[in-house]
Amino acid sequence: MMVNSIRSEFLKFFTTRLWWGLAIAMFFGGALFAVILGIVLTLEPDPEAVARGQQVVGTPLQVANSVYTAGLTIGYTLTLVIGIMQIGSEYRHKTVSSTFLSTPRRVRVMLAKVVALLGIGAIYGLISLVGSVVAGAIVLQARGADPFPGPEVLRALALSLLVLGLWALIGLGVGILIPNQVAALLIAVGVAWIIEPLAGFALGFWEFGRDHIVHFLPSQATNAIVEGVTQGGSNAAQPLSWWAAALVLAAYAAVLSAVGTWRTVRQDIS
């Protein structure tokens, strides 16, 4: 049954020592970035720097949203890793054969992994947000800023959970397309942290790329989902609305997961 397959995927993950190590990293990563950004964004503004456009003064809502989602880059990188390892570890430890023998319908296995990863992404998202909200609220309160200026903060936090779940699915697709777990991890993290930011920066100087390509990159779509505001700079791309950006990120996850599932269903497993 589908429920048993989903339960099996959860057990595969939470019966290893990896899960609590990642949980600690998610919690303290979110807290650390929230503290740093909370201090930076609540510094006393310099009128001359503001006049020259060198220092941006955000609204209380923008400050709170930025602080609470400051650790999202670390968060989605770790859920990307989780998605890769959910399938990559099976190839690496040669357990994929027994998985498909116990559940011959491979499509059911892959759907179970998708559902489980959405749940795992949400769990780790909550852990990350607890760390960032607790630490960030303490910093904002201590520095005289409003830690919860409006209900929109809750929407940003909820959308952060969606983002982390989608990045886990992107990782699953990458892990299927690149069965070598080490190679998949290096390529995925390298693209997310190095290649894509450099590509986005370079495209920002090309008018067509700035207006029609940059905001469809995964990291830009992620920022647009949780922030919904333009990042400063004369060559910064105008982001999509949060729901359009969510569809873009979901499309990445759907295409990679679908292609990976199709490949897994058709290939021979030894």
C-alpha cells in the first residue's frame, strides 16, 4: 500500500544518525544568520549614506521578514542534500534493488519518496524557522524593533516551508539523474552556491537576461517567494510575484522529479 511505502521512506531517514545532525545544523544555522542580519538591519542609519543610496532603510515588516528568512540559503541547501541522499544513498549502499523487489511498482516507490520528502522538508523547515524566529525576535526586541509587525510575517514563514519542501524534491531529481551520490552532491551544491549566483550576476548586466532570465533562476525565485520585494541595485532584476515564483520553483522540482522517476522506472537495476 502507498501508506506503507511512505512510512518506509520516513523510517529510512529517521533511523539513521544523519537526521539529528542535520536538525542541529538547520536550527543553529537559522539562528546564527537571524542574529547577524538582525544586528545589521537595526543599525542606526547614516543620513548621508541613505541619501547616496548606499544604505537602505527597510520597513519593520521588511526587516522582520529578512531576519526570519536569513538562514533560508543554508536551509534549502541542506534540504537539497537530503533530497539527493534519499535516493543517492540507496544507489551507494546497493539497497535500491531490495527496495524495488519489496515494492515492484517503481512509480509507487518514487511517489512515496516525493511525499516523504515534502514532509521531511517541512519538518526541517520548522526546525530552521524555530531557530531563526526565536533568535531573531530576541535580537529585534533587544534593539528596539518590532519582532512581529504584522500577519504578513506568518505568511513569509509559511512560504519558507514550501520553499524547503520544493528544494528537497529538486534534490531528489538530481539524485536520480546522477546516481553517484558524491558527484550529485558536489554538482548540486556547486551549482546552487557558485555557478547560479555567478550566472545571475553576469546576466544582470545584459538587459534581456536581467529582464527575462534572471528572475527564473531557482535562487531568485526562492527570494521572490519569501520576500516579494526587489533587492537593491541598479541592475537588480525585478522579481516575480510570490505565487508566480512558487510556480517556477515547483516547475523545477516537478521536471527534475518526473524525469528522474521516468529514468528509474525504465532502467535496469542490478
